[in-house]
Amino acid sequence: MTTFAASVPFPLWLLVAIALAYLIGSVSFAVVISRLFRLQDPRTYGSGNPGATNVLRSGNRLAALLTLLGDAFKGWLAVWLAMQWNVHPGGTIVPFVMVAVFLGHLYPVFLRFKGGKGVATALGILLAVQPWLALACLATWLIVAFFSRYSSLAAICAAVFAPLYYLFGAGVAWSANAPVGTAIGAISLLLLYRHWGNIERLFAGAEPRIGESRKAAAPETAERNHPEAQRRKRQRRT
């Protein structure tokens, strides 16, 4: 492999790796699993997001679990393969593959570039890069989700802490390098960007909790936004 890699120009080697990683990331397990279970397309209900949390709103927990595992697996697989093929003397392909497979999930070519939010895929990527880092982020997600019952808030917190864990754990719990750290930071920013709508709903009190449909959260929001409720709120302030 090393001899073959050396005979291929690094830009071409990198381009092929990025393309393959993007295609792997573009496989939407939410859609695939839903079709296998003969469930409604996850893009047509709930948040419209083809991800495990939205599949859970269908009521089929097994389908949601398989979606979660599938999305995590593809992130892990792409980075693991990059590590096995990272033998070109011209440079490293791993950080580029990390971002490429994540972008594939967010903007999949097979779904007209309308994909999921990337939480499970990001976890799979971290698992391939550094299992202890992935475990720390997973623990963060579980703790926040347990106490808040907000999947989105848990994902946001894990995204914020991931690059910090990687930075402060360097030389203590794992070895680190700048390109991989930069890729983790980029993935965290992309994940936060994809959760911007969730952030706005969290501040508005309209974000559904785990196991709750978006429709269930709507009456509370409508009541808070009712003109009479707004008038009483203004009176309390004065």
C-alpha cells in the first residue's frame, strides 16, 4: 500500500479519500431503516430531520436504535479506513475525511443535500479518532439529556465540550495533533449551526423534550404567545 500510495500524487489521493468519505456519510440510515421497517419517511413528520431522534417519534424504538448505530458506524468506518490508508508520504488524509463524512451526513447527495444534524455520526468519528474522547462526549450527552430531557441541548453541550476535551486531554489521556483538533472544532461548529433552530426553540420554550412530539410542545408555546399572556407578562415586569 505504501509503494502504491507513493506513486499517486497526494492531491489525487486526498480527493479520492474525501469523495469516498462523503459518499459513505451520504447514506441516511434513518431513511433506510424506516423503509426496512415500513415506517413513514422521517422527513415527513416531527422535525423532518432524518435522524435517530426523529425516528424515535415514530414510536419504534428499535428502528431509532438501529438508525443511531448506523449513523455512528458510518462515521467510524470512514475515519477508520482513512487511518488504514493514511500512508501517503505527502501528508495526512484523516482530518479531511473526518469533515467529509460529516458533511456527507449533513448534506447527502442521495437526499438532495437535506440530511440530519450529525450527532451520531460525530460520535462515530470521535470513536475512531480517540475512544476515550468519544466516551467523554457521550457521557456529557447522557448527563445533560437525563437532567434536562432535551436531546438537542445535550447535543449542543457535547459539541461545545468536544474540542475542549480534546485540547485539555492532550498529553494526559491521549496524544493530540493540530489537524485533527481543527477538524473536531470544525465538526463542532457545523453541529451547532445545524442546531441553530433548536437553540432558538430552547430559548423560546418551544423545544420538545425526549419522547415528546413537536405538536405536544406547541400548545404551551401558543399559550405563552397569546396576546393576553403577553399583556400579563408586561404587567408583571412593571
